[in-house]
Amino acid sequence: MVRQTIQIFARVKPPVRKQQPGIYSIDEDEKVTSSLEIILPRDLADGFVNNKRESYRFKFQRIFDQDANQETIFENIAKPVAESVLAGYNGTIFAYGQTGSGKTFTITGGAERYSDRGIIPRTLSYIFEQLQKDSSKIYTTHISYLEIYNECGYDLLDPRHEASSLEDLPRVTILEDPEQNIHLKNLSLHQATTEEEALNLLFLGDTNRMIAETPMNQASTRSHCIFTIHLSSKEPGSATVRHAKLHLVDLAGSERVAKTGVGGQLLTEAKYINLSLHYLEQVIIALSEKHRSHIPYRNSMMTSVLRDSLGGNCMTTMIATLSLEKRNIDESISTCRFAQRVALIKNEAILNEEIDPRLMIIRLQKEIQELKDELAIVTGEQRTEALTEAELLQLEKLITSFLEDQDPESRLEVGADMRKIHHCFHHLKKLLNDKKILGNDTVSSESKDQDCQEPLKEEEYKKLRDILKQRDNEINILVNMLKKEKKKAQDALHLSSMDRSEFRHSQNSPFPPGNPEEGQRLLLSSAPTQAQDFSTSGCRSSLLYRKTGMTEEMSLGRQEAFEIFKRDHADSVTIDDNKQILKQRFSEAKALGESINEARRTIGHLKEEITQRHIQQVALGISENTAVPSTPDLQEERLRSQLEEEKRRYKTMFTRLKALKVEIEHLQLLMDKAKVKLQKEFEAWWAEEASNLQVKSPAVNSLDHMKPFPQTSEAQHDQSQILFNKSGVYARKTLPCPCPNPRSQEQSRISTPLGNSIPERPMSSVPLTGDSQTDSDILAFIKARQSILQKKCLGSN
Ligand code: ADP
Ligand code: MG
């Protein structure tokens, strides 16, 4: 058992814009813990009447400042937890902090760069790497992904559903058994045999989460997400199985009601916006107070699900994410205070071992049979039915191995069944009789042989002696060759085991096990399409694919509008960047694939040469009548060292190709997700435009009411902080805002309503005549054209 308090870490997010200095300081000098001092800016502190404290100090296991990268966070926070999970203990890592402070960034990762991948993908990668290395146990990995919103649980991984709102996802409910263990009904567990499969599940869940989110439910800031890796391990032949769970939790934003920070509010505990975080806090207060017998876990779904992680059988770690800017000081102080309480909670993690029920059943069935047999003997109730063919065969096998066993102590165990005992005696008798007859036969045939032998002549003796000598020579040569062959086989075995271990976990990958040619072929075939068009980046997961394949169903007008929308969307820069990176990675992978093939060919040639060399040497030995060459063959040594060098090169290239493969997959998934996001935002924008048009119809006379395309990514990221301006419209840098240019206004006036309007482009190019177009499609199409015009006129200025 491991007793440990919950470990607390802090991570400070880099500021969005330049930050005034001196808001906080980190003291790393202390040996065991570090401390964070938050200094209240004077203008804020002046507002306090009741309490004039100007700085607050909080202790953490470690504090990661703005420059800490994702790798550092993984190495220091998540890796130790992953290690204890591999050893069989439960683990939890949860991120807590206000919206925008970096919880999702820390737990899942950034949506743009590969290097920004967070704790979940890195932990998956680490765990699968370790599982591969450890061949002493049999491991099984399952993944589940739960979202809790408004006290309801949703399964993010259900592949049968195509969610367009949270309610479309399967509802997960809590069941408690008589031992008060929590079970989650309807939460699907998916086996993942490779890192790639697990990563696909993560992206599937994230995509579902994003699609299900609406401005009404704001799920990403108000819901909790629990990604769980279920790991079981068993030694071969043993009936004991170890189970461990690792929860990686992205909590809802911890913001509280009073956020003004003036009039003394700052120092009072404001109320959470999120009710289940309020219950979480209650549980934590109860746990941190001594002598509290009742812990109110049952008040909320989240505390019920995380019961073991809080004061139970689990090694738990909390990451307090802080966005230490002036306007966030009060929230940051609340986050740190919460962490200080959490640090008081003691957990007791135990190894979760149990007997495998299947093996237990086999064992018990055997015992029952033995007892039945014994009972039959004791009660004298002998069984009369004949033994089956299979039973007879089994018995005969037992007798054979008993007779072959050299151990004088060995026993023939057939159980307490008299039918079996009788059969054994019969069989033994038969064997004995057969042997006697055979023995007689051999004796008579030997004597016959001797009888017909004749004295050998002198020359025949000589001839035989020569043959003997010749055979001796031959044997020597063959022995030598055999030795060399053995060595060669060992070398080959070594190389192939190297290959196998390189490839073992890439079964479903573009590079199949031990076959770089094939990998390269696939790479080559996929490279152009992948790099040219992210929309066809494969069907890694059917759901992701389905969700990204919506464009084909669009009407022409919508398609055109979507193209413009896509081009102007802030994310398109990221997508383009990633496309470029992907292109580079593909060509690097392609080049590497070619070099690997080259290396394989060279290795093959070198081996061939070495074999040839051998044969030559042996032949030389025969001709000079010396079985083994006396001096070492320099040429062969040189070939061998060349071979070793080539193998090393091969291995290095392989490792790089493997890393590239992971990166390519990750980038593809990021791009898929970005595309789904784009599509979703477009649909929302389109629907809004269409409804605006219907309200205002038939007058589509000005661009003024047309909401620009959505906000930049930066604005999205900082949504909690920079709210929309008063008119409710957030102006984007990259987008056409209502055009001040008189020419464009004139043009927009030309584009008047349906029927009597003449779109700016000739009618022939506008698909107005198609019956399948809905009115709103046509109207929106005209709007899209207006938007193009507007951009054109902006561009010409
Ligand atoms: P939360 O999940 O807490 O609401 P996010 O993780 O979504 O916050 O972070 C908000 C924004 O800040 C995102 O754009 C994210 O990429 C960025 N961000 C957060 N933490 C970091 C960091 N440590 N380094 C760089 N960018 C960060
Ligand atoms: Mg988040």
C-alpha cells in the first residue's frame, strides 16, 4: 500500500498580451516544495477596506512558469503517475482553473502544433512504449471517455451515434453495488492495442465533444471530461490479474460568481458558477478536515465517479492552471486556495489484484471432478458407462509420458476413477506383451545377419578405409559450414528481432511490421493526396470521416460560400501550416523509406558476400586439406564491420521513421478536427445568415446586417476574457467588415432581392434555376457573392 497526499502542481499560462511585471513571483529555493507569491497590484489592493494584505503565498510541489513546455509537464507530472499505473496502482491527474487558464491545453494539448500535444497523447505514447518493452506480462488496455454536463454523463466514444448535440450521445448513469463500488452504466470501453488506436479514440471523443457543443451549453467550459485508460496485466500462466485505472480529467472552468475583485469581494469565497465544482469543493473540505465521518461524494456525479481519486485508492495529482493577469488575480487566488486544501487529502493506493474468473472456473471444475470420483470410490457406486474416445486417448498419452519419464519418483495420476485405473493396467499389459514379441523378433534377425557375414578381403578393407577418411573430411567441412550457418542465422535472428520490436506496435500503421518497402509504398501512395487536400486525409475513424465528409452534400451556393468561409477563417492559416508540415514530413518519410530500402539491400548484399566468402574459404580448406583456415580472414572482418555499420544506420533511420509516423498521424488527426470545427462554425454562420435573410426578406439590400465570419482563434481562446463588444459583433482582423468604400456599397445595393434582382455576376453563372435550391440557399449564395465582391473591392484598395 502507498500512502500519499494528493500532489499539487501549478502551471502559469503565458499571457495573451504583454503583461505588467511583478504580479507574481516563484520561489524555487525551498528544497521540497516551491512557493508562489501573488502580489496584488496597488490599484486593486487599494479598494480593500477590510483586509489590506497585498500578497499571498502558496506552496506547491512544483511550479511551472510560463516557459515550461509540454514535454517538461509530462516528464515531471504525468510520467510518475503513468509509472505507478503500470505498476498496478490507480492514478488520477486533474486540471483545475478558470476558463482560459490552460486546462485543456495541459491535459489534451493545443489544436495546432504537434509539439503542443498534452498529457493524454504523451501518456498513451509512454504507456504503449513500456508495454512493448515488458514481455514478462500480458497487458490489455481499454479506453473510455466520459463527459459530465449538468449532472448528466455522456459517452463520448459511442461509435453508433452521430451526435449533433450532447443529448444525442448515450447517457451514462451511476450504479452502486452492495459493496458501494461505483459502476458506470452505458459507458463504453474500447480496447486499444496500439498507441494509434488509443489516439484515434481520443480524437473521436474530442470531435464528438466539439460537435455536441452549442452556444447554449458551452460544454467545453462547463463540463468535465474524464479520459480513462484501463490497464490490466497478468503473468503468463498465473490466474492473478492486476487492474489499474488512470483518469485524466479536464474539469469545468472554476470561475465564481463574484468576479469584480472590488469592495472586499476578493477575499471572500465567491460561489462557483458550476454546481458540481461546488460539490467537489465540499468533498475536499470534508476530506481535509480531520474526524469527518461523512464525505458527501454522492451529491454529484463527478465526485461519485472520482471517489477513489479523492481520499481513496488512488495516486492523485492536481494541476492548478493559472492565468496570472491583473484581471484574473481573484480567480488565481481562489485556484491556489483550492489547491492548498487539496494538498491536505491523504490517499491510500493499493495494488488491485484479483483472480481471473475464467482460470478460477477451470480450477474449480477440476476439483469438482476429483471430488466426484473420490466419492464414487468411497460409496462404492462405480461408474459403469464406457470411457469416451477422447478420455482413452488422454489416458494413453499419460501412460506414454509416464513411461518416458526418467524420474523414478514420477507417478501416473489418473484420479480416483476405477474405469481409468483398469484401462491403464490393460494398456500397460498390452505394451509389455508387444515388447516381448518385438524383442524375440530382433534377436532372431540379428543372429541371421551374423550368419551370413563373410570374411572381408584385404583390398576391400583399404577401400573402406579410404571412404572413411573421405567421409571424415566431408564431416569436418560440413561441421564448419554448420557453425558459420548458425552464426549467420543468429545474426539474422538478431536483425529480425530488432525489426520486430521496431514495428511491433505499428500493426495498423502505414508501415506494416518488418516491411519498410510496403510502408514506403503506402507512404508514397498516400503522400500526394494527404498533403494536397486535408479533406481527404483518410478514414482513420469512420465517425471522424463521416463528419468531415459533409462538403459533398452541399449545394453549389453553399459550397462556394464555404470555400470563402474556409479561406477567410483564422484556422485556415493553421490548417495550411499543418498541411505544409505534413508535406515536409511525408517527403522526409518518403526519403527515409527509400534510404531504409537502400540499407536493407546493402545489408542483404553484405550477407551474401560474407556467405560467398565462406564457401570460398571452405573450398580452399578442402583443396589444401585443412578443415579450418589458420589465419582470420581480413576481407571477411571488413565485410562484417560494414554489415554492423549498415545495421546501425538502418536502426537509426527506423527510429526516426517511427517518430515521423506518430507525428504524421497526430497532425492528420489535428487537421481532421480543425476541419470538423470549421464545418461546424460554417453551418452555424450559414444558419444564422439564412434566418436573418428570412426575417429581413425580401430586402437583401445591404451588408450592414451581415455578421462577419467568426472570430479569430486568439479571440476564441480568450473568449472568457474578451467578450463581444456592445453590438454583439466581434470584428475580425482578416474578414471583410462592412465596406466603407462607396463603390462597394453601390454594388451591394445592386444585389437586391430575389426575383427582381440582378446579381452582380451574369445570371448564367448563378444556379438560380435549379429546383433543388432552397430559397435561403439562393439568398445565401447571393450574400456569399456579395462577400466576394466586398473582398475584391477591399483588395483593390
Ligand atoms: P481552458 O481549458 O482552461 O479553458 P485552454 O486550455 O483552452 O483553457 O487555453 C486557452 C488558450 O490558451 C488556448 O488557446 C491555449 O492554446 C492557450 N494556452 C493555454 N496554456 C498555454 C501554454 N502553457 N502555452 C501556450 N498556450 C497556452
Ligand atoms: Mg478547456
